[in-house]
Amino acid sequence: MIDAPFTAACIQVNASNDMDANIAEAVRLTRQARAEGAHMVFMPENVTMMEWGRSNIVAKARTEADHPGLKAFRALAQELGLWLHCGTLSILLAGERIANRTYVVSPDGEIAARYDKIHMFDVDLGNGESYRESATFQPGVDAVVVSLPWGGLGLSVCYDIRFPALYRTLAKAGASFLTIPAAFTRVTGQAHWHVLQRARAIETGCYVISPAQTGTHINDRQTYGHAMIVDPWGEVLADAGTDPGIILAEIDPRKVAEVRGKVPSLTHDRPFGVASERL
């Protein structure tokens, strides 16, 4: 493991339902990030397609072997010689089910890890804004930590952020860095995005690296933006605001050990029950 800092970049995009255009924009921003010194680039959820409606999503999903985004991103990682987190892609499974799947690609263009989003965004936000991911997507069943040259990276996606036990599990399994690619709604983002990012970092003593969608998409869906990089003490190192683009920050693995040495809460779990008291 390389015990030295590296530069991480998040890309922030306003993806449409035009897959070719979305891939081209993600490639452009990744090249820009690499030119500005990034050793690893992180893409947001649904980076190649923001579509609406089950039938439309299924029609545009692709198998892993045939997905043009994955092919393009693997070639790009190899060309640029960098680690690449491919946001999430809609991967067609048997029975017209879809995996909301993230990939980590090594600098030789090989797939180093896959993770399928575990928690489905089935919510009613008011004013007619409702989502039912479970109607289209098949939930994942495994938490994943992938080994990078600088340490373990714990994988997750968007709504996963509301389930802190996942991140504690990832940290205890060896993650020093967490990534939470997202297409957070504007409503929930304004209320909760920043505090949830910082909380996951503080609870685990991990860096949190969260690329994001931003702006207005198909069917007038609105996403919050504010791709973020947070250090293990909960300090925000970079915030993309609401415009498409990139952010970069130095990630120092030694900071993880420093913070966990000060507050070693990952080693302080104790068993407990639940008592029911009646007045």
C-alpha cells in the first residue's frame, strides 16, 4: 500500500437521456480532471443515462458485456493510466430487471470491483414527487471494499447513505475511503445532503468522496448537485455547488489513522438489548 497522499476528483454532470452525449461529457470531464492532476476520478450515479419510467429505463439498459459506457470508461482508464470509478450504469439482468451497478476500473482497464446498490429509493416526498426504484431495479446483497494502492475503498450508491450500518461495516472491513455517487433529489439534498456526508465521515473515520448529478433532467426531475469530498474529521475539502464540472482534493491515508487514533469508536462496539419500559 502506498502511504502517501493522492488526488481524487469528482465529476458533476447534468445527464440527459442521450447515452452517447452523456458518455462523451463524462469522458471530457475525466480528461480534464486527469490533466489537473487527479490519480483517481469518481463519476456520479446514472452517469450515462437519466431516464424516466420503467419501460424507458429497461429499453436503454444494456448487459455488462454490451454496455457502451463501460467499454468507453475501461478504455479511458487505460489510456490515461488512472483509477476510475464509473458512477453507476443500468445493467440489464434476466427477467427485465436492472442492476444499478457501480464499477471500479484499474489503470490497465480491468474491472477491479462491482457493486449493486442495496437500498432502493421508494419514497413519497410530497407535491406529487414519488420514486419506486424497487419496481425496476434489483437490489444488491453484498457490501464491497476494493483494494486501491492507497487503501480500501468502500462502495455505495446514493440512498445507501441513509443506512449508517453499511458504512460501519465497510470501515470495519478495511475501507479508509468511502464513495457515495448520487443523483440526490433537490428536496432531500437541501435538507440532508451535507449533514449526511459529514456524518458518514465522522462515524467511520473515512474520507467520503461523493460525485453527483445536478440540475433539471428528463420529466423535470431535479437533482441537488454539491458533489463533495469530506475528510475523516468531517471537514468539507471541496464542494462543487450546482454547476457541472469537477472538484479535486488531496486524500492522505495517514489522516485516517490519525483520526481513528483520536476517536477509536470503530473498536468500541458493545452488545446491547432493547428494554421496553411501561409507565
